[in-house]
Amino acid sequence: MDANGCASNRSLPTNNRDGLSLLTPAPFSDDPVAVAERDGVDFTHPITYTQACSGKVDRPIRIYADGVYDLFHHGHAEQLRQVKNAFPNVYLIVGVCGDAATLKHKGAMVSNEEERYQAVSHCRYVDEVYRDPPFFCTFEFLEEIKADLVAHDALPYAISGGGDAYQLFRDVDRFVETQRTKGVSTTDVVQRILSNIDSYRMRNLARGYSSEQQ
């Protein structure tokens, strides 16, 4: 035990000393707790955006947001916060695109899929993480995960052959619009690193990294 009465090893207990459950990352969609949550939803009539705004719903509104979430940053977190706060009772499912689909449709990433799954699962606003969803969401997929609404910003997201990947959900009142956070994006972060690469290399050398590790 240390001076604060905590276990000296690095393994953490599942409960605190008062018997209350400790905070844990959001479950993945195939975890039993997420499966049980999904199985308990009556999805006979998905909730529309208009119905959600009325406040006359009798269960949590299940909203799906998807993305690559490379180098997860506060702009990503802010988008998910907006979704979680869109209505009083939201269950937020976040689809994190896998490496193969992202490389095919968008390009190279800095973080691999497992790193990105874990980063999103540790965001406080997220209730469930779906690993490697369809890169372009479909109604069939929403039915599978029992998601009422899809959330994304207003900028069109081009699909092959033209058009916006999210327009079909707007057309049937199952879309929630979020706002982008100005001044931050994964592209901005990568560019900042590239612009200061020599400074970072010098810093790492001072910390004991060899030239071969740079």
C-alpha cells in the first residue's frame, strides 16, 4: 500500500472502497453490456429528429456518429459532446472506421485502428463504440445497431458518383447536424508537426533517442 492507502501495484480494482463502480471506457458493440442494451430496444418505429425535438419519446434516443478519428483531438470530442447533448436522453454510438476502409476511401492515417478504437472509447460522451463499420452508413446498418438518427456536420461528404453520403438521412428526418470546431483538424495537427519537425527531432535527441529512432 502507498501513503494514500492505494495498492502498490498498477492493477486497479473494479470497485472503489465505497463499493461504487469505477468509470470504465465505453463498451464495444459486441460486448455483452452493449448487446443487452441493444436487445432491450423496441425499434419498431425509429425516432425521427422532429419527434426527438418534441420531447415526447419514451426511451433514450440512439444516435450514431461515424468517422476516422485519427489523432483524436478536442475537435472530435466537441463533435461528440454536441451529439450527446442534442436531446435530454441520448445513447451515443460512435463508429470508428477501420484501417482498410479508411485507406481505400480517404488515405493514410497516423494512428492505427486499434489506437483509434481505444481513443474514442475513452471519451466521456461515448456510450458505445462500433469497430470498423461501413465507411458509408446505410439504413440497413442503422437497423442493425438500432440507431434512430445519424449525426454529422453540414459539409457534404462526397460519395463515389457524386452526392453527399448523409443526404439520404436528411431526406427522411433522421439527421442531426453538428458544428465543426474552428482551428483544429487532424490535417492541421499533422501540418503543425511537419512544420516543426526539426525542433521535435532535436528535442528527442536531447531526451536520449538515437538518430535511427527519429
